[in-house]
Amino acid sequence: MPDFVLDFGRRARTGTAEAILCGHKTPAQIDAILAAAAQAGQSVLLTRLDPACFSALDPAHHARLSYDPLSRTAVLDEPAAPAVPQPGIGIVTAGTSDLAVAGEAARTLRFHGFDAPVIADIGVAGLWRLMERIEEIRRFRVVIAIAGMEGALFSVLGGLLAAPVIAVPSSVGYGVSAGGRAALDSALSTCAPGVVAVNIDNGFGAACAAILVLRAGGPAPQPQAP
């Protein structure tokens, strides 16, 4: 018996697909998962797939994987993009150093058929950079905000936007900011209404939350068999 169980029904039940978290898995385990998905005819998203681990995978899988080393994501048998990807979600980052997390969010959204522009390097250390793009950001219905250091961007956006803000603390920083805990505390303690937070560096989780928020105004999902 394999030591994994793939949940191909999750998208039908919840609106977002299962992703394969590759961290702490061996290349052999990932190869077995990819083989099972390919046999089932399923496209799957992989996260936290380090370049060294990707290189160690079966060469037969390399040809079927769309891999992005910055975000450490890959897609097996990438589904055809819709003729018009769904708009409405935007991703903003405080700095260029946050682009790895932004890439994970953007790739997750693209896997689900959403076009999510990334507006990078608009942190509050140079507030004019944010204000130059604020009208563009206001057009999004949901905003994923990624910031490390002290995480001030979350509160600033929460005070300027009507859209819900999903804060993603990043592990970018040094000193007391290292590891992302300061940015997480900032997101959780913000006085700006409408800001919610996911775990540190969790671009995947933020993308899934944004999809569910965006779809909440549509028809109620029909219950699915487990």
C-alpha cells in the first residue's frame, strides 16, 4: 500500500484543489505521487519543491512538470489556461524579496484559472511607491498583501482599500524581524478593519482564501459526496 492518499475530489467539495507539499518528502515519494496522479489523469500543483529535489526527480516527470524555482512550485500536466482568466484578485508585495511568496500565490491562482497581477516593491519605507499604484490596487476585489520586516503594509492597505486584505507575513527581515514573527504579530494586531492573516510565507493558503472570498458572492456551492 502507498504511504499517501491523494484527494482529487477536494476542488469539487471546497472550491480549491489539493496541493502536494514537497517539503520533507523524498524524491522517491514525490515520484510515486506524480506517477499516481498521472495514472489518474489528474493535473496537480506542487509547493515547496526545492531545486535540488526537483533535479533528483525521475527525468520522465521533468518533461511533464512546469517548474518555477523562485516560488518553488511545479504543476504536473499544467491545465490549459481559460480563454479569459478570471480577474478580481491582486497581489502586492512590500519588497522585491517577497516575490518568492508572491509567486507561490500567483501560481496557485493561475492553477485555479485566476489571473492575478503582482505589484511589487511598494512598501511603506517609500510610501510614494504605494500611492502611485493605489488607484490600480483599488480595482481589485480581493488583495493579497505580502510583507516581512515590521509588516506595516498590511495596516496601510487596510486603511485605504474597500476590498478585503489577506495579509501574508513573509520571513524576510533580520534581527527581531527574522522568521516573519514580527510581521505576523503586526497583521494580527492591526487596527485596520478588514485585514485577515494567514501563516508565515503561506502564499498557497492566501491564494485559496482569496478564491473562496471572491466566489462567496456567487451561487452557493452544491454539497458534494466525500
